[in-house]
Amino acid sequence: MKIAVYCASSTAVPAEALKLGFDLGAQIAKLGHQLVWGGGAISVMGEVARGARAEGGVTIGVIPQRLTNVEFIDNSATEMHVVKDMRERKGLIEKLSDGFIALPGGLGTLEELFEIWVGKYLGFHDKRIAVLDPHGVYGSLRVALEDLTNQKFLKPGVQELVRWCNEIEESLAHLEGR
């Protein structure tokens, strides 16, 4: 499988987020999967790719030209796609990937998660989605989503399109359908 990982590029994130990224990347490679990610070499983005490569994994990056100096393009990637903008980035990541894991992150990570989730809800793809959040960063988001469901802004079943996971193994098992 080619597994997309959405994650933080902020250098201010806690060390536990960096370790989670590295460990996820390593486990993706150990299971024989390929990593598809945003192509950056810093923060969690860099760690997930380094983790995959530490286990001999293939890393496929997709980065907009404008961000090559902001997220510092990962020149160690097995394959790197430099694209025009964020819309093209997200579309190519979706096309290249067989499943998606979102780690804790900021606006970009949330945008990617919600876009891929909406695409599944609307039937544009049937790929599996997991959110890996062992430290509860998205706890208040989950409460907000539950509130939206209770108030009938989200239809029943929408939340079940995404698996919320506390363990790396759980998120990868979900993507593999086991």
C-alpha cells in the first residue's frame, strides 16, 4: 500500500509529536508499505519520512514550489513531486495513496483531513482514513464533531467514515482492512 500521512510542519510542536511521526514512518516501512507525504524535511513531516527511510522504506513527497524553502524540501525522498499549489498537492496525494492517516497538526493538516473525509462521504473515493492521536490533541475537535452530529449538522454515519486511533498498529490495521 501507499499510505499518505498528513502531519505538522511547525517546528514548535512537542517532542512526543516528532517521535510519533518517526515511529509511524518506521512502522509503515516495516510492514512493506510506501509513505506518501507533503515532502517537507522539517518537524513531523521530516520525522515521518526519516522513520520510513530508517527501515528501508520508499518515501514519495508532494510539495508546492512555493513551499520548497518554507518546509525545506526533503532531498532524501525516493521520489519528489514539485507541484504548482496546495490544491494540486492534495489532489496528487489522494491519487497516489491507498489510505490516509492524519497525525496531530495545524490548519493544513486539518484541511487535508477534512477534504479527504468529505471526499469519502460524497463517494469520490472509498479509501480508508485514520486519525492517529495517542496524546488526545484532537479531543476538543471530537467533542465539537459530536456536538455537530447531535445538532443534526452532521448526518449519522459521517463520523464512522474515519477511525480514531490511539496506537500506530491500530491505525495501520484499519488501513489494511484487518
